[in-house]
Amino acid sequence: MPGRVLIVDDEKDLVKSLKTGLERFGFNVDAYDDPLIALANFKSTKYDIAVLDIRMPNLNGFELYKELRKIDGQTSFCFLTAFDIYLSEFEKMFPDSGVKTFFKKPIGVGKLAKQLNAIMTHRQESSAE
């Protein structure tokens, strides 16, 4: 079941196309091309999952993740990047994050929707146990 998604990426065209595409798959999407505005508008328990670009001006995705996590410990997080990043490096920086998903740009909306559904399904199953 599609849920509530936050997308933050400094590429305006990408943000617009991901928002439009995910909404076609039934997701409720808030999308920002400025991480500081996304942070200012973020509310606890508003999102099931947040997809954050790693390289952004003013506040990178890891810094944004850290600030959003302070506000809401329930939202699942994924990262979007055009660059190779290793999960082990992220885990060293945030050992208790639970983040396991990095999407490589470019990513098709259908593939992203499928992955987000899988993450939310896993999350629902884990909370039911």
C-alpha cells in the first residue's frame, strides 16, 4: 500500500518528475529542492519514508538525515546519489541508523515505487511482530 513519502534533492527537474511519477503510483509525496526548507517543514510521524539526495548545497543528505532523525525516529530513510557510495562507510558514520537502501541515479519511477513499497511492507511486517 503506497504511503507518505518525502523527497529532497537539489535537482528541481528530478524532484518534479519523481513527485509526479510516485503520485501516479498512489503515493502521497512532498518534495523539496532545498534541504533547509525540507527541514523547516518536516513534522514527526508525517512520512513513512524519506528519500534524500546525498550531495546538496547548504546541508548534505547525511547532515539532513541526522537533523530529521532528531525530529522523528519512526520515518524510514533512503539515499539517492549519482556517485558511488558504500553502505559500510555510512554505517561507520551512523552505526545505529538502520538505513540499508541507496538508490543510484538515474532511477526510473517504476523501480523506485517498487523499492519504496518493499521497504514499507517490510516495515509494516516488522512492526506487527
